[in-house]
Amino acid sequence: MSDEQGRRVGLNESLFRQVNEQIESLNHGFGADLPTLTVICECADGDCAERIEMAISAYEQVRADPRRYIVVPGHVVQEFESIVEHTGGYDVVEKRPGEAAKLAEETDPRS
């Protein structure tokens, strides 16, 4: 895959990350300090809408690194990312150095 394909992968995943950040913000805004959060898969597939239930503490750990995303098992794009954590319900992936990693850092809503 080319740098342009890496950029598209990064843009799709960054968009899903921003949606999940808004979901978390709304939960806090409504005083819903629950121990878990339902997020959408942050994979490169723009049509994916699979839901993932996870602990808010685990979500915060992923968000601490702008190159990390939450995906449904099997949704990793191995050319651009590698699995750094596997749980029963989701995988945490980290962007490999390159265009997708650069874009992940540039579009991090927490930076």
C-alpha cells in the first residue's frame, strides 16, 4: 500500500476516534459516570459500525497514546498497525511509523 492509502486508513480511524471522544464527553456531560463505555470500532473500514464495550479506565489508557486505536478483533490493517493488546472483546492497535502514524498524532483530539 502507498502513503496515500496509509493516509486514508489514518483519516478513517481518526474520524472514529473523534466520534468516540464525543461519546465519552457526552457520558460525562450527562453525569453518567459508569464504569464502562460503549464505543464504535476505530478500524479503517469506513462502513464499520461495530460496537465495543470496554472499561472507561481501559479507554483512557488507549487514549494516552495518539498512535493507538480500539478495533474489533480481525479489523487490524497489518501493513499500517500492529496489535499491542488483545482482550476478549477488542484489540488495541498501534500505528507503525509512516504516514498513518503521523496522521494519528496530528489529528489526536487530546494533543
